[in-house]
Amino acid sequence: MTGKDFSDPSTIRMGHLVSLRNLGGVERYFTRFYTRHAPRNDHHVLLQTNDVHPLLEPAYTAYRPSRLHSIKGGRWHIPKFMPGTRKRYQLNMMRRLELDAVVVWNKIANHPLAFDGTIPLIHFERGSAWLAQDAPGLRGYLTRLNGVLCNSYAGLRMLQLKWQLDEHIPHQVLQNAISLPTRIADHPGDRFRLGFAGRMTGLKAPMVALETFAELKQRCPEAELWIAGNGPLEPVLKHWTSKWGLEESVRFLGLVDDMPQFYASLDAFICPSWREPFGNVVQEALAHGVPTLVGNVDGLPELVRHDVNGAVLSPSRSRQSLAHYDPRCAEGPNDVYDPTTDSLADAGILEPAEAAAVLESWAHAPSLRKRMALAAREQVEQEFDLDRYGETLVDFVRQVARKTSS
């Protein structure tokens, strides 16, 4: 690698260490990135697991076997109890591929790949820093990094504040990109439909969305709440929906195949999560012209601009107040990033009365919602372009590779 000319970005050969077994945010976003940029760049996928989710598999068919590589021995799967053999296989594979850099997508600990010390190593932080447990392997991984990508400024600060990442390591904040959808919310004046989307777990705080809606319903009888997603707290939400007499106004949609149609059917969106490194659903709602209400935590205020395309409120309430609905409603990581103080903080949740007051003002002003929708889509178009995203990623890797080889 030493002495290679990195002036042409298309000549950079990089390996992406990623798992594609599940259908989560990282897997879906990596697939969107890869299928857009693999044809013009020399990108190789280093599969953490041999399995690719059936819904993702068609996107990679054209790149097998030349661009997709098993790190566990391929069809001759090398078991865990032969770590030396697996390590030799991995090191030989990376040398055979002549990689200029390896990008690790959102895995900060317990790495299944033996890293070659001669190949630049770049960590792409997308939420793992919030959830990881301290261990010598984690600290050792961070000290050997040559560069860091983060999908939010909050992610970068979490690495630096919680895990003492060296601030002098080359880094780049690279927020998720998205194509501007053609279907958009039309904001009629005769209804007010609030939306929530996400897995129903404690840290996503779906119960806060329901609390807020219960407050809003008293002020706006025409209000509706549509919930997309499922999860362990779904029975809890349905119980309290019934207990509060909201069955006619709350729709549980389950897993939604056509999310663009879901967003385009809304008048407002709420993301009450107490931990959200970036906020994919927030970006998607804004792209469809839906004003969005979030808490001032982690990466959410990097997307939502108060009174411009939505509202950013202080999560000032203790999340333990949710435990009386069900103990699982309060379960989740405690450390979050506070953008106001630029420090780590204990996770808090939104006050439903305060959030409902904001939503009420939107409900009574469809013209305001339309102005916010226009601002939201303009922001997405200007700041979250998918082509520019790929170019920035490749250019950062090129700079790290050039610096490491010099």
C-alpha cells in the first residue's frame, strides 16, 4: 500500500465490515449507500455473518462473489474453537484483496475480524457508543483507529466524552442522506393526524407519545394518533389506550410496508426517544414534509430546527415516571449526550402537557404546518444528498489512507 497514488478517489479499495443478517437501520442504510456507490467505487463487503437478510439479498446479487466476502471461511466455515485458523484466513483474505482501508460499521467491541495493522482502520459510529460495556478490547480498538466517521456530532462527542477517544484522531461527521420523496403531506385543515414510528421498546418512549396524545385529545377532539411498528411494549400501549378511552382515535398499524404513504398521511410526527444517535424516522418524516417534535437530546436537534421545521423541547422529566405503566417502559441506557451543555447527562423524557401544547398550536394552523413542511424538505434537499454523502465518505477514507501511508 505504501507509495500508492490516492489522487483518484475511484482507485481507493475499501472493505466495509458490516453485518447484513438483520433488517435494522444500519443494514438498510448501508445497503442504500452500497448499491448507490459500489458501481463507481471499489467497495468490498466483509460480512460479519454469512447470512444476508432475504429482503436485502437482491441488492447484493450482482456483487457476489467478487465483492462480498465471508470473514468466517465462506462455505468452509471455520468454527470459533479454531481462532488461529480463522485469524490466518482473515489476514490472508485482506492481503489478497489489497485493501487500502477497512471501515467498521457501528461495531465498537467484540470484533470478529482480525485487523491487519498495515491497513488503515476507520470506525463508523452509528449508535454503538451509547450501548457498549467497558472492556479492554473496546479501549484497545479505539487506540488503534486511524480515523472516525460519525452519523451525528452527538456520536462523535459520545466517543470522546464517554470513551475518551483521542480528539486528534482524524474525524468526520457524516449525517445520513436520503432521496427526496415525491409523496408529501398535504396538511388539510379538517383533521390533525399525529404519527409515531419505531420499535416499541423503552428507549423509544412510545408511552410518552401516547401520554402526549391523551393530553392533545382533550384540546383537539379531531386529533388522531397513528403508530407504525411493533415490539414488546405494544400490549402495554393498547391497554392504556383502552383505559383512557382512546380506541377510536389511535390506530396500531404494526409493521408498515409502505412507509412513504404512512408519512405522507400525517400532519405531525413525534419522536420522544430518550436516546437517539441520529433519528432515521425523524429525517424520513421531514423529507415527506411533516413537522416533527423531538427532545433536545443526542443527535435529534441536529435535524430539527425549533419553529422552523418542528419543535425541540427539553426532556426534563425523569424517565422512571413511566415505570408505573409497566417497568419495561423505563428500561434502557442511561447515558445520553446533552447538546446544551456539551456533556453526558442522565436520560430524561418529554413533559406530555408541554408537547401537547405545541401540537395544539400546529393543529390549529395548517398554513404554519405547510411553511414548516417546505422548510423541512428544503433542508433535506440541501443537506442530505446521497451522492454528496458517498463522495464525502470516499474522500475522508482517501485522506486517512494517504496520511497513514506517508
